[in-house]
Amino acid sequence: MTFIQAFRLALQSLWGSKLRTILTLIGVVMGVASVIMVITLVDGANRYVATKLTGYGADVFTVTRMSSVIFTPEEYFKFQKRKIIRFEDYEAVRDECTLCSQVGAMLSETTNVVFQGHSSNNTQLRGYTWTMLGLNNIDIALGRGFTPADQDHATHNAIVGYDIVDNLMGPGDPIGKEIRVDGVPYTIVGVGDRQGKTLGQSQDNWVAVPITTYQQIYGDNDSVTIYARAGGSAAGMEQAEDQVRVLMRVRRHDTPGADDDFEMETNDTFLDIWKQVSSLFASVVLGLASIALVVGGVVIMNIMLVSVTERTREIGVRKALGAKQRDVLLQFLIESGTMALMGGAIGVLCGIGVGKLITVAIGFPTSVPMWAIFLGLFLAGSVGVFFGVYPASKAAKLDPVAALRAEL
């Protein structure tokens, strides 16, 4: 028997028991759909986060009091004991870092913004130096950015994200309009370009004011985040970081050999942390999906064993007419493999479809790598063949005389 003939017989057998075939495929469909959906979501999120982080500049690094990601309570309490980074530290880095092409500082907190009786929720208020728009890669869509005069004179000018314009002001030119943040009036002089969403969280719900104005209103006891850009190669980036590290250690009186009393982070730091978290999430969910695949494989094996029992006479007739053990083995293996591949194909489509629905519903990014589709089909086919070996072997080893007698 040729492979084509065995494949045709397998399809005829599956088509003859359509309902049983569909019910058998449910486990494989669920398992493969879970695998595809997880890979699609994780890959899309990785690409999106990498794009967003790269957008802040591959040559930008930050100096902060606390790490952006804290894993244990001990780390949190250790960071809390550190001295805050002050505006004077930013000025020292700005004036003394010869390898930094641009230096900025930021303060932030979450608050509400009011415009003519309309209020926003969970808006990020940012205290910016006039260089921070460039360091955060924010383009001005309308109006202008901050100037050194805004920072020097602590003006009550503000730059807003598009969520403020869309949700509070509606159509019309927002430039020159007055908003209130914690009861303090600000005049809008610029609107930042749309940033979109990251993991479903809007990046346009923000208001920026000069950092000196921020400190006048909220005080200077909050720790400043320093941003620095190093031009040139990766080696230039490392040299700029080393120079800033020395400046900060001297200012904070860190003893030789002691750990830094501050954190220095780059885009690679955030990206590595994100990949660790996403890979852990993917591993857990893929482990759960593998259980569904195993269950689907067990169901296929049971159904194939039932099929062998039901078709004992057919097997006996075929072997009496000259079919060899490998012919019967091949037919049943192709039948179980084809059944699993069908489930795998349906699972791939379901996984991609669910991923796209999630994107439409909550804005979570998705990306479908081609290797994930082939992986899903390969896993499905492998499950079908692996769990089909025992029923196929049992069918192939039937004695033709006993098989013919069994149904007389």
C-alpha cells in the first residue's frame, strides 16, 4: 500500500464517523489554540515593548534612587533608606558630564486634571526640564515645547497628552486654554504627539509642567530621575555611564568598594526584565496547554482502540488478502496523525482568532510568527502519531483468522 492510498483510506474512515472525529479533536484543538494564543500574545508584547523602549533612545540611561523593578520586600526597604536624588545632582551631571550630549530630569505623580467642569482620572503629572521632551522622544504635535525661560522663571505653562485634549476639551484648538491641576491653573502651550497604548495602558494621559514649577508647588523632597544621552558608539555609552557614576558616587559620598547608592538603568535593563517576566508567563501557560494536548492524545488513543475493535473484520479481510503488518500499521498511524493535524489546524486558527479579538477588545498587541504556526501543527501531528502507535500496533498484530472469526 502506498502512502497516498493509506492517506485516502484514513480520510474515508474519519469522514465516515464525523461526530466522533469532531469530539475527539476537542482536546487537541484546545491545546494547540492555547499554545498559539500564548505565543502570539507574548511575541506581540515583546515586539511592542521593545519598540516603545527603543523609542526612548538606545543611547539614553537613567539615574534613580530606586530600581524600576523590585522583587522582594528587603530590596524595597534597602532602597527606601537611600538619600533622595536632588535637583542639584541633575545640575552637577548636566554641567560636569562631558560625555553626555543631553541631560534632563523628571518628577512625577498621579493626579486629576480639570477643565471647565470636566475631570480626568489617573493623569500623570510630570515635572520636566526643558530637555526632557527630546530625551523621552516626544514630538510636539501642536504648539511648542518648553524653553529654558519656562524652567528658569517657573512659568505656569503646560504641555499635555492627547487624552487631555480628546476627553476634556473636545474639538477645537487647545493652545492657550487653561486647565487646573490640583487647583493650580496652567496655560496649555503644546500638545504631545500620540503615543498610543502599551499593554492596554494609554501613554497619552499626561500633563507636563516645568520642573521648577512642580517643585514650587509640591516641594523639593521628591527624588528626581535624571536622564542622560550619550552620543556615539556603545563604548561611548559605557564611558558616559562611568563618568556619571563617578560624579554621583562623589556627590553621595559612597565609600570605595561599596555598592552604588543609586540605580543606573538603560533600555536593555527594562527589556531584559520584561523578557524574563514574559518568558515565565509563557512557560507556565504553555505547561498548562501541554496538559490539554496530552489529554487530547489520550482521547485519540482511546478512540483509535475503539476503532480497531469495530474494524476487526476489516483488518482480518485485508490481511487475508495479503496486507502486511506495516500496511495496517501505516493506515492507522496516518489516521491518528491526520485526525490530530486537523485538530491542530483548527487550533491554530482559533488561537490566532482569539488573539486578534483580544487586540480589538483591550488593545493588547499581538504578532503571529510563522514558526508558531508550524510548531502548533508539529505538536499536533506528534501527539497524534505518538498516541496512535499503540492502537496501530495492536491492529497490525491481529491474526487474520482470529480477526475474521471474531465477527462471525
